[in-house]
Amino acid sequence: MPKTREQLERDCNALIKYLLTELETLAGEDPIVASSPYTFEEHRRGVVRRVWTLFKEALAHEPGGGVQRS
């Protein structure tokens, strides 16, 4: 069953916080470690999975949930 608009908004906010936390983690690393392409591969896959999951859930959301289109 598709999520409600409120659930999607909460998930979107949580995802944004998660992305910012991952960026802060990367920024706090030693530049040599952070520049390695495999250092954050597991984190990157998790981020991509969460973004695509939210995207698919948003597509499944029924249009017209209070948003007026011109």
C-alpha cells in the first residue's frame, strides 16, 4: 500500500538528515582515507538504496494529495 503524503514528508526529512550526517562523516575523515574510492562504498550503497526506495514510494503516491497543479 502506498504511503501517505505525511509519511513521505517524514521519510524525506529523515533521508535529508541521513545524507547530511554521511557528508559530515566523510568531511571529518582524514583526506587520504576519505579520498580512497572504496572507503565509503558500503555507505554509498546504503545512501543510494534509501534514495531510490523513497523515490519509488513517492511515485506510488496518489496524485492530488492537497497539491494544486496549474
